[in-house]
Amino acid sequence: MGAKVSTVMSSGGATSRRGPPTDFAGPAAGRERRLDIHVSAGADGIQATGRAWEHSVWRDARVLIAECPAPHLASSLEKALRTVAAGVARDRGWQGAGTVSFSLDDRSGVFRVINAQAQAHAQTAPMAEPEPLAAHVLEVRIDGCGDRRLPSIHLMVCGATRGEVLRRAYRALSELPGPAGVDRAFLMNRIASRAFCSGMTGRRLDQAVG
């Protein structure tokens, strides 16, 4: 399936991308996926892009689970996202690390840039590595175990396969000290759901799990 780019000006300052002519304004309601491409750009103008990170689970506009690689993302679509992300970094003259965020409808292949943000860095700081730490990575965020006054907890779970990572993440959540807050119970329910284990994410997951 060929990817289709919709032209957009992001409120976050992303450069409008010129793509193939399209009648699509963006992903259809309820079928939206959110994906990030991390980019590192050198002083020589060369951009390196990493695998796509997906915002697999979010709640009240907060990303609670992000994973890489994105489940069931066609290689042609990921290649298109990485190409556009490198173009955004080049157009904006990035040096160092940055992230380009996309909204994607993977049924039609329509995607659009929704944000592009370079990271603040010192001139002497090494460039960030855009590739993930392992074959599959799950980043889990818990906001204060139900008490918003407490700091967030971040878990980075790595493994050779998605199944292995999901098992490790579920076990790590179950063994966290302290009360089983709302976020933790919600995340354990999501990770253990048949829909999430099959690779369903985002709003489609919410519709399936309820």
C-alpha cells in the first residue's frame, strides 16, 4: 500500500510537507494512530532516522505506553515516515536530535505531520542515537500511582520479541511497590487484553476494550 501525505501546518511549528496530490484531509475519525520518528542530524547535513515509536495507549491526552517498533506497521509506510521526518529535519536546519510526530490512518495509508520538535542541546553534546535499545521496547508511564501530586514512574522494558516484552511489563507493573493506583490497574488491564496482545493500539484499542 502506498503512503499518502496530507499537507499540514502544525501548531508545533512543523514545516508543511509537499507530497503527492491527495484529496484526503487526514486520518478518519476513530482510526488514528500516533507515531514518532526520532531524528539525529549532523553538522554535515546528514539525517539518521530511527524506527517508528507508536503511542500505543493514551488516556486524557497523556501517553501511557509507547513502543518500538510499532505493531503491524507496513515497512513501506515506516519508510515513508522516516523519509518525511528526515526532510523536516533538513528543512528546519536541525543539528542534534529531534522528533517528528505523525497521525496515521493505516487502512488508507494517509498520514500527516502534527508536530516537529528539536531537542535543546549543547554544542559539545554527542548526538542521540535514534534506534531503540533492543529488538522490541515498551516504555510505560504511571502518573503518581493515582496521586497526581507524586512524580511519574517510567518503566523501560526491553526484549527480543513483543510477547516477551509484554510479559515482562505486566510482571513489572504487578510488582511495583505502593497502592495499585488507577493508572497501574488500567495499564495492566490494557496489556493483558487480547486486543492489545494482537497489536491493536490507540483509539482502535479503546473501542475494542471499552
